[in-house]
Amino acid sequence: MDSNIFELMTAADVAQLLKVSTQTLANWRSSGQGPNFHKVGGSVRYELADIKEFVAKGRAA
């Protein structure tokens, strides 16, 4: 089993980490611009590895 499944974060956790609002995350999800996410039941969850990848992709060269 993939150990990352136990590192799922809520939208509130990710918003705090990225210093954006949860509404910004919702907007990114609906437009396909934000980090990859999972739907668990009716809840949105993020893997830490996906957050790191999202930040790395936005890094200026």
C-alpha cells in the first residue's frame, strides 16, 4: 500500500500552507489550475507530494 495515502491534507491545511484562501483552492480545482486532489467520500483531500510538485512547477527559473 502507498504510504502517501496516510499523508492526506484538508483544503484548510493546504490553504494555510500556501497562504491562500480555501475559496482560491476551490477556484483552482474547478478551473484545473491547482494541485492534484482526491475526493474521499464528499471531502477534498490533497497529498503532500502533490502540493510540493505544484509549488515546484510554479518556481521561476
